[in-house]
Amino acid sequence: MAISPVEQLFTLFNETSVALQEELSCTYLEALAKTGENLFHNSILQEELSELTVKRLKKQYEGMNLEKFTKEQIRKAYQLAILKGMKEIVQPNHQMTPDSVGMLVSYLVEKFIKLQSFRLLDPAVGTGNLLMTVLNHQVDKKIESIGVEIDDILIKLAYISSNLQEHPVEFFNQDSLEPLFIELVDAVISDLPVGYYPNDVRAAEYQLKANEGHSYSHHLFIEQSVRHTKPGGYLFFIIPNGLFESEQAPMLQEYLKENADIQAILQLPLSMFKNKNAAKSIVILQKKGKNSSAPKQVLLAQLPSLSNAAEVNNILRKIDKWFDENKR
Ligand code: SAM
């Protein structure tokens, strides 16, 4: 059986990462970042390698011409290699956004954002997988995007991913809840880190700070994102299902009433989550502005598994109908 382009490329990422990992005694993800840089620069940047490894890497790189692959093929192969590397580290909040969620967010961004040219922010960009998926699906649009991430290895993987897929993205390696020196954006997408934010001093600068103890970082991320969005701009968040049910939820409701209109809450299929308590939804907000208005009705839906074509079609029709009634 012929191997697919994604498999071919994965094999290249994987074999060259393993070679670099062994020789440089680093993690697989660090080695993947290095091989990605080599591929992008078309040269071997690690000076400490043995002659034999250099020769081997050169041969493998030369056998593969990245130009013959689509951006989505590159993203998928790179994503498979990241998944392999992530097995070495266990950190639930570092998880890459899965493809099915990325596809849904891409579809929703395309539906809601009609601008030909716009600014897009992901304040928890991680490996960049969600951002790249969205960028790869916005055809003929000019998008200036910004990614912020606190983890230095993840942001490195993200910037290499954007280089290999030729998306110009501005990256900031920092805590997104510290001041962000960026101009306002038209849209935000983010798979939010969920949990407590340890920096109470910084949290005190947010309306959504907890009255006692640590604040929820996902709440602060929502406030920070709204702050950096233009009036009338849209925000697409992946949030825990219980967002509006926690003990701090009344504050969030109050904040949203003043600052943004909830457009839609779409529950992701439970089958996507090993643990039902970790199940998530996509929430879409519109920052209040002169020309924005609350929808007549918030779009509420339970999304079916993407493998169920008939049910997916039903939901897409429901979304289209909601658009006709609320957004035209
Ligand atoms: N969409 C990303 C992807 O496709 O790889 C995954 C996002 S992951 C669910 C959440 C990310 O938020 C993690 O990469 C984590 O390191 C980052 N994060 C957590 N707290 C942060 C903070 N205060 N500032 C910036 N990034 C943060």
C-alpha cells in the first residue's frame, strides 16, 4: 500500500527528531523543534552533531521537498509528531487542541467573520495547532495573527509550525494575563487553560478576580481577551461545560452582561472526552459595540460526533437557520 503524504512527512519529522534527541540528549519535542528549524532554514543548525548524523540528516532532508505538500498535510504530520512527544510529558493544560475542534472553530470563524482582512489573537496558542487549523481554512483572506504562550517549548513548536506552513504570525512568549502590548483585534480564538491563576497580585487588576483565594484563569483569560478585542468583534472560546455553573459564575455572567453578548454555546460531543467531567463547549461572544446587538435567541446545540454525517448536516442547517434569523 502506498504511504500517504502525511505519513511520509511524519516519518521524516519522527526519524530526524529521534536522531537529534539521541545525539543531543534532549526531549523529543525539543528535537522536533530543531528538525523543524533545520527544514525551514534548509540547513543543519546544530554545530555539535557528529559528521555521521549530519550526513544522515542531510540525506533525509534532501529526499523531501516541502513545497509538494499542502499546508494541511504539513500541519497534520507535525501534529502527529507533537502527539508522540507529548506522551513523554503529562500536563493536562498543555494539551493540543484536537483536529475535530479545530475544524469546528474554523467553520464558525468563517461564518461569523465576513471581513476580507482581519486581526486574530490566540492568547493560549500552545503548539499553534488550533491557530494553524483556523488559518489553513480561511481561504482568500488576509489575516494578521498574534499568538501568546507562557511555555517556551510550546511557543517554539508553534512558531516553527507557522514558518513551515508560511503563515505570518506575531508570537509573544509571556503570561497572557500580564499586560499585552498589541493593537486591538477583530477576533479571538482560544482553547482556554482551565484552573486557578496563581498570581493574585496580577489577578487583582481584573474585574473577574475572586473575592477570596485564587481566581479562575479561564475567567481572567475571557476578560483579557474582551479587553483586546475591537467593539463588535467576536470571540470563540473552548470552555469547560460547567463554566456558567461554578461558584464564581455569577460574576462572569455580570461581567458579560456589561461587556459582551453570548451568541452561541455549542457542546462538543461527549464521546470526544475520556472523562465526562472534562467535557467542553465552544462559546461565541460578541464584544458590545455601536453596531452590535444581542441575538434574538442564543444558539444552543449539542454537537454530534463528526463521523455522523447525517447529524452533522442537521446541525449545520440549524446553524444556517440561526444565522438567517439573527445575523443578517
Ligand atoms: N490551542 C492550543 C494548541 O492547539 O496547541 C492548546 C491550548 S492549551 C489547552 C492551553 C495553553 O495555555 C497551554 O499551552 C498553556 O501552556 C497555556 N497557558 C496557561 N496559562 C497561561 C498564561 N497565563 N499565559 C499564557 N499561556 C498560558
